[in-house]
Amino acid sequence: MINLIKIREKQREAAENAGGSKPTIKEQTASELRVHRDISELTLPPTCKIEFPNGKDDLMNFEVTIKPDGGYYHDGEFPFTFEIPIVYPHEAPKVKCEIKVYHPNIDYDGNVCLNILREDWKPVLNINAVIYGLVHLFTEPNHEDPLNPQAADELRDNPTSFEANVIMSMWGHPVHGLTYDRVVEINDIDSNTEF
């Protein structure tokens, strides 16, 4: 994984060798130190990848992409942004889905209904737990605590119709009058998929 301590040591050595003067090293806040530890201890499942669009010096803002290998959302690609608050870990990360997805626990604006991002957040939880919680939302969507009540009702009352709507929405087709982002590519679909 990412070993930022070694990177900082190399930066310090390079600065000392370049000018012989003491380098200026940005002091890290407690939340930055905790995020550094969380990221260095990540054990991402093979269905996830993490990227740092602002570079590895900004660990407080990053993206996680989930590509489920089973369930209703098989073969879709779902990007999420993570914004870590300055009071982390006493406050949960702000997580948002960057695409429009037909899902009982994600609304049209990308807000995510995951209990550990709200009332069940505890400082002992970490970024790894949040990522695994998001993966779980795609393998086991929850109709009991929805952000999209129509999708939740359909999942509960008519799973076959729900599955058909998930497939249509993943291809970018409208469902119940709302258009969703295409999250699958032709190369990603196996030959047994029916439309």
C-alpha cells in the first residue's frame, strides 16, 4: 500500500542533500495522521480501486471506484468521492456517488444511505469499513432504510422488475421517468446477458 512515512523521509533527505538546510515540513493535523494510517492499512477488495486526484499529498480527498462482480449491479462501475472532515475520526467521511444510479440506498443526487456514515459512526471505524460498507450496498441493497423509496418498494415487492430496472438504468436508459448514467461497457458484459 501507500507508505507515506517513507515518502516523507525521502523528501526530507532530498531537501537536506539539496541545500544542506533543514526542510520545511508541513505539520499534520490529527485527522491527517489518522487518514494516513487508515490508507496505509487499506485492504481493498479486488472489486475496488482508490485514486488521489489531487496527488498523494492530499489524503483528505480521494475517489473510490467499485465494480461489483456479482448481484444486481454486476459489471457496473460506481465512482464515489470521499471528503474527510477536519474532525475525523470523530465525524464520518462525507461520501457521495458521482453518478446517477438506480439504487434503494443512493438518491438521484448521489447521497448514500449507509448507517456507518450516519448514526452508527464511531471513531474506531475507518475508511476500510466505509469502503466495505459501500461494496455491501451493491451486493445486498437494503429496502428497509431507503433514499430512493420507489426502488426500495420495487426491490421488496417485485425483485424481478427491480432487476430489470437496474439493468436498464446501468445502460443509461430512463427508469420511472429519470435518466441514469451508463455504468457498463459492452466489453464488460458476458455473452449470457439478456435484454
